[in-house]
Amino acid sequence: MAAKIRPVYCGNFEYDARQSEIERLFKEYGRVERVDMKTGFSFIYMEDERDAEDAIRHLDNMEFGRQRRRLSVEWAKQGDGAIRRREDARRNNTKLRPSKTLFVVNFDPINTRVRDLERHFEPYGKLVRVQIRKNFGFVQYETQDEATKALESTNMSKVMDRVITVEYAAREDGEPPSSGRGGSPSRYRGSSRGSPSYGRDRSPVRGSGRNRSPPARGRSRSPDYRPYAGSRR
């Protein structure tokens, strides 16, 4: 009985990179069984583990794409079973009652800003509201289809080296039952999309080190596939 193929993690490329482009990179080093393409990262299954090791050695830190990002290429931290369980969890999440507002958790609460979430979610539709509350956030789209597409594409994706969990918000306005600090989202509905000013990011020119300039992104590393402990079902 053949041994299970150990996946290679490849990340930090542009969100619009094609599967064929990633596959072509790895084919230089051996036969590729399949490529499991995600948003901004992928898992590559090569027939021979020695070929995979060659690919890791040559491709890690290589510049790739229009923005010449440096790829992060390494062995995935867990095997195929963990990846499959993660994908099953994502599919189950889509069975929740749909909403135009998404609930986002597990990002870095210290360094992640509204602009970071905007950049991560705006490829999937027109954003109405993006808000960060302590260690969670809300992303609201103009249409239900856009929100669903974003959920399917971004759940378990990476934002600044953290694997985020994305699910439908319990309420359409995105507010948790006890809103606490941060203000009512209604005050953001009239905001211009061209110059958003919500949450803690509304004054980026203040003296705070966090808001002075975008955080150094570095290279994405392989995600940890352990499910988020605080995720709501």
C-alpha cells in the first residue's frame, strides 16, 4: 500500500495567482499529483518526497508574481487528514443562515487594522462596512452573493501570518448581543467608501505606533490547522 503523499505549503503569492502557475513552478522539480489552491496560498502534492524537498529548497524565498513577492515554501505542518477536516469545517460553516455581514476572528488583535481586513476582503465584492472590535471584526458586503463568495474564499485563509475563521454574523447588522464598546454600526452606514473611517482605524495619523504605517508583512508561513477554539458553530 502506497504511503500518503505529504503536502507542501506554498504561500505569500497574490490572490489572483492561477493554479496552473503554481503547478508549473513545482513541475520543474518532479511530477505533481495535485494542487489544492486556496486564497493566497496552496498545498502541493508531489509524487516523490525527494522532488518535494528539492522544490522547497529552490522555491522558498523566491520572488514570484507581478508584485515580486517572496514565496514561502515548506512542508505543511500537518498531514492530509487535518487539511481534509479543515475543509469539512469550512463547508459546514456555509450551512449557517446566510447574512451579508461576516464575523471574523483569530486575526492578530494588536497589529491588524481595518485597512488590512479591507485589503483581504475587497476582492470579493463591494464593502459597506469593516469594523474591528477587540479581537474580532465584522465585514459587511452590499449583496448576499458577495458575502457568500467571500466566506467560501477567506475562511481559514491567512491575514498577517494568522489563520482566520470567517462565518456569517448572527445578526445582519453584525452586532453581537452585547455590543459593549466601539459604537453603533449605524454611524458608519453613511460613510464614503473612498475614505472609510470606522473602528479604531479612523485616525491613522495619530501618534500611535500601530497606526503610523502598515505593519511589516514578511513572508507567510505555513498555517496551523488546529481549529479555532472560540469559533461559534
